[in-house]
Amino acid sequence: MTELDSIVQNLESRGHRVTPARRAVVGAVLGRPGHFTVDDVLREEPGAGRATVFRTMRLLCDLGILCRVILEDGSLHYRLSQRGHHHHLVCVSCGSVRDMDDCVVDDLVRELSRQTEYDIEGHWLEFYGRCRRCRPSGEGQRQ
Amino acid sequence: MTELDSIVQNLESRGHRVTPARRAVVGAVLGRPGHFTVDDVLREEPGAGRATVFRTMRLLCDLGILCRVILEDGSLHYRLSQRGHHHHLVCVSCGSVRDMDDCVVDDLVRELSRQTEYDIEGHWLEFYGRCRRCRPSGEGQRQ
DNA sequence: GTCTCAGTGATACCAGGTATCATTAGGCCA
DNA sequence: TGGCCTAATGATACCTGGTATCACTGAGAC
């Protein structure tokens, strides 16, 4: 089964209709290795309406098929998501995004919760840097 | 010396002029305990032009007098900043914001950098929860 | 006093996103 | 198969948050 088929099945199993527009958006999304904006998808599928692409992207986010990535400049991008809650490591040079498997801040949240007496319900975390291919060799870590 | 005077001095010492519009924006900002939007300031100072308020807020951010806070819904707010790099713990119920003194993710960044071979240059982190006053008593932590 | 230029504010504009609504079409049922 | 219901579509207007432009103003240096 192709990835497209599996997403289509996911949509159907949750009671959403599978239409040509949705297939087109999913196809465009699957053809992109890194992160992308709604406009990228719109350019690739000029036939689809703006509102439809926005709606479909939001739906795919809600279903956990896509996830949002906020870049260092604050701009909102999307990318295919394999898991539930996770964090991103974004290469500011080539734009590649790496998922981090575990929720790396769980321990931190527990400790903070104890210290501050806050009931911590959520967090937002992104890391920015340069991947192995893009980092200047021999240079140390800066953060 | 009042807080307003100290900010005014900060502006002057960095070669920026101190104008009535800037005094008004700083005054409006100082009168707000939590986080606020540009629109909040605009409502409080209807005499000041939109562009001027945006410019002044950006200037205050650049100078480290204000800092940006992204809330859970993705909306951009501002708040007074006492320090350089730090993170926020935002109460989703009453809107109060608590700074975290140290860069709590330093260890995490070092470990991630080692694991992933990324040269990590920056990160974005916010926590959301309920402060002691707002958390339902007796209820456990949900994250 | 005057001169310079940073700052102002009105305005137009832009980008990204949502709301509305008539129309289309997927898919269920008789 | 046809009819029907309603989710989805797409054109469009609109909203929100922010920037660019530009003529004008006034702070402050001399």
C-alpha cells in the first residue's frame, strides 16, 4: 500500500470524504521531503482553491498526518508527521527537519512543575541549528 | 528613579530620541502586569499611530526591554523583560507569565547536539499551564 | 536661531488565514 | 438507477497583524 493510499484510508476511516482536491493536496504534500508552506502546495496545485488547501492542511494537521513547524523567523510551515507529540530540529542552512523521538522535556516539565507549583499542561519547543552536512567542520557549538 | 525613567535613559544612551509617542508607549507597557498585544497598547494610546506603536514595540524588543511571548494558540504577545535569554511559563487561565531564570535547556541542547551531530544554534521554548492560584486543587499534573 | 535627520502618523499595501455562500458531487438508501 | 442529503468545493470578501512609503514635525546639536 502506498503512503497516499494509507492516508486516504485514514481519512475514510474517520468519516471524511476522499475527493480529487484532497487527493491532490495529499499528493503534493507527499512529494515534499522537508517542510513547506500552504503557498508551496497552492503553487503545486493551482487548480485547487485557496480555502480548500487551507482547510485540507488543517484537517491533515487535526488528523496528525501533518504537523506545524515554526521556523526561526516565526513563519509557519508544515511537514509530514509520523508520530503524536514530538519536537523538531530544523537545519537553518538546508531546511531539513529531524524529528526527536521522545518527548525530551518530560523530566524538565516534572522538575519545573515541582519548583513552580504550576500545573504544566503543554509546551512548545523547536531547535534550530546546522545538520552534519551543513555545519562548518571543526567549529564548536555556539548555543 | 522610576522604571519609565530608566527605560528612557536606556533609549537615550543608545542614541534613540525620547519622544512623547515613545513615552506614551512605554507608559502603556509599564501599566500592564502580564502579556499584551500591540492592539492592547493601541487601544490604550489611541492618539499614537499604528505604525509608530509597531515600530516602538519592535525597538523595545530589539533593546531587550520587551520580549515576545507566543501563546498556545500561536498569537504573538509581548511582555516586559528583565533579562537576556530566558523562557516563559504562561498561565492559560489568568494569563500571568513567569520567567524561568536559567536557560533550562542547556543540558538538553548539549546532549542533543552530541546525539544528532547538529550544531544547535538556537531554540524556542514556552510552557503552558495553570499557576498555583488557578490550578484545580487536588488534581494531578496532566502533561 | 537654524539646520539636520530621526521619528511620526496617515495611508496603502501585503501575507496569511477565515467566513460566507451558491454550487458540486460522494455515497447511502429505496 | 435515481434521488436525496450533506460534506466538500471554490470564488470571493473580509479580517488580522504587520510593513512600506512619504510628507511633515520637532528634538537636539551647533
